[in-house]
Amino acid sequence: MCRRHRDRRRAARAPAACRTQHEEQRDSVQQVPVPIPIGAGPQYHPRAAIHATCMQAPLRTGARVHLELFANRRVVIVPAGVGVGVDCRARLWTLDPTGVVRFERRATLGDFFGVWGRVLTRARLLGFHGAVRVYRNGVRRRGDPRRLPLRDRDELVLEVGPYVAPHRSFRFPRR
């Protein structure tokens, strides 16, 4: 066991090996992210829909943004097939339930919720009531969430209820 350093400067320069085993365990536990469970019930598993003009176009093109939704410290699923019809798609769409939203041209968060046919306001997210907090790449954004422009490869987190630490990035799958 290393001896304790009395001088704060020396303690700051002391190698990591001088930490006690208890300190190392505490440090490693604090760095592990806590998974947030998926909510139970239909409000946490909304259905996909298309409420926009549908056109024939490739599905695997376009810019991408990752969207995470939280209500009451539970995950709300962004379903596969939002904006996708039988032989067509809208200008914003999802292919799987990972939260990756594809879009063409300039679009806003409100445009996506419009295509999905779901409610998004400052005080409501889907069927959940309360102040809606919005984070882009881990940074809080104020104002009307519907007006937030979508940018390729951004991580967007929307929350209602108790705070959930937002992710700052997302590893997008290869195209």
C-alpha cells in the first residue's frame, strides 16, 4: 500500500497506483452508464403512421438524425415505419425502431412529428404532459421544439418528467 501524501501537489502528481483499492472501485462504478428501461404500456410503444404526401423513392438515402424520447424516466420507442407506405415514403421516415430518422432537404423536428401524426409542443410530447426539454448533442436547447432544424448525424433527446442525462452522440450504422 502506498503512503499517504501530505502535500496536495505531490498527491495530485502521485501515480494512479497509489490510490486505494476502495477509491478505484468507487471511480469505476461512477463511470458506468445506467440503462433507462423502456416504458410499459401503449403510450411508450406508439404505432408508426404516415400523415404526409407519399412518393416512390429509395429508403436508404437521405441525411440521418438519432432521436431519443423519454417520459417519466422511461424510454418511449420511435417505431419502425414512420412515414413509410406500401410502395412509397414521406420526406421524413424511419426504417427500424432504433430512433434513426432519415430526411431529405431542410426539415424540422415538428415536420417529423407531423408526418408521424403525433403531438409535440413545449408542454406535450405524444400523450405525455409537462415541460418538454430538448437536447442537441448533449446541449440544452430552449424554445419551441417543433422549430428545431434537423442536421445530419445529430443526437436529439426529448424529455418530459424527471431528468435523464442526454447522450451527446450516436454511432450511426453504415449506409
